[in-house]
Amino acid sequence: MSYFNIIYAASPSDLPHRARAVYMYLKDRAGKGPDCWPAVNTIAADLLLSRSTVKRALHDLVEAGLVEKESRYRENGSRSSNRLILKKQ
């Protein structure tokens, strides 16, 4: 079974193309585990998308139940990149 069956089967109205591209990127970055933590800027640069498009794609993936976002913070309290957990593998 392919990792991507769920996104192949989803209609474009349920899961836009931007979300499909970001999901595949996250799956590639996650390696063997279900989590990864690339910054929005990193995803945008690697996929040649705008930051806004990546944020919308991540929102789409969270709404679809494919990704869970967990906020992360540095020792000084400033925000770090989110931990992204792939829910359906």
C-alpha cells in the first residue's frame, strides 16, 4: 500500500494540490518516524512556494486529519519551528 493513497483518493475540494505537495514533502522529511520539524520558510524555499501558501497547506492538512501541529519553544521562551506529526501513514 502506498503512503499516499489517502491523498490520491481525496478530491481537490477536500485536499488542494498545495496540501498534497506539502504532505509528500513532510513524509519525505519524516524518514522512518511520524514526526518532523521543518520551518515554514524551509518548506517554502524547497518547494518554491510562498510562506502563505505553505501555511494554508498546513492548515488544510491539519483540518483533514493528516497532520498534527505541536508548538515548540526555545529555552528563552521564543518560538521555534512547529513539530509536525504525520497522522495517517
